Amino acid sequence: MNYYFTGTLVVLFVLLCFIKPAHSRNEYLNEYGSRCGDFETRITQSVSEDQQLQALDRNFNNGSRYLSLTYRKYLGVDCKTIKENVDLKQQLELMKMCGRVNANPSLAHNKNFRLLVSKCRGIDPVRLDNRPEDGKSKWDELKDDYKKENPEVNLMGDKIIGPKNSKLKIPPKDFILSLPKPKDE
């Protein structure tokens, strides 16, 4: 029996117990890479063995202490551009969502949405209504033109199946089909 393989399996099963599921996040509100750098302060103390023995005997602490200040700058885009990109992403999300927020007056009375309502105040949604008066889309127009040029072709989505003079039609949604005939065995 291979104990290394068994040990590896046991370790993997133990690690699986600590794994958490991944959850989706809103990309606009996350600040991916918006940090320009990290600043870190550290105090360290080193004590030799002789000094440890002296400290135990006489309650004397005479080790070397160090103060370390570290700044780590991330390479890539400058900080101003990073912050502008984060602000732009948030503004795009607000622009998309403020129409819904302003259309729901009950959110203004809910204290949990106070910040969102204040950010969306004064933003009027702009709706581009460029549909033709008959209400048909460009796809419907193209499909109608194709049917005029090719009357013998049956297309999906047509209300009447088969030729124009056929009496076959699509059944209604609540239509119940009959059961198949049982097979003789």
C-alpha cells in the first residue's frame, strides 16, 4: 500500500472542508486595482539567547528593536487614471439603475436606500423611442419581405402553418394533446 498517496488524499479531503463557495459580485462597484500602493509600518525586536536568560533572571529586556516603514507602489496605470476609471464605472452603473430607482417612489421612504436615492436625485432617464409607428421591428420587416419573395417557404413563428389556403393552425397554449395509442405486445 502506498502511504504517500493515502496521506495526500487525506490532506486533500481535509482542505476541502475549508473551501468556501465563490459568489458573484457586481463588477461596477468593485474597485479592481484601484489601490495605488500599500504603506506598512512594522516594529521588530531581536533578542539573543544570552539576553533571554538575563531577561528571565532579572526581568531585564535589552534586545535590539527596529522600526520599518515600507511603501509598495504597484506598477501599471497611474493613480489618477485608476481612480477616474473606478468613478466612471460607478457612474455608468448609476446611470443604468437610476431610472428604476426614480420610478419607485417607495425607495425614497426606506432608510436603507437613502444614499442610493440621494445619488439618483435629479437624473431623468432618457428613453430612445426609435421604433416605427406600426410597431414592427426591422427583423419583422425583413421577414415579411422574404415571405413576399418566397411564398412557398414555411417559416418558424408564422401564425398559419402550410400554404395560405390551408386550415391547419397552431393550437392554443392550453390545448391538451390526446394520449398515444398503446402498443400491442
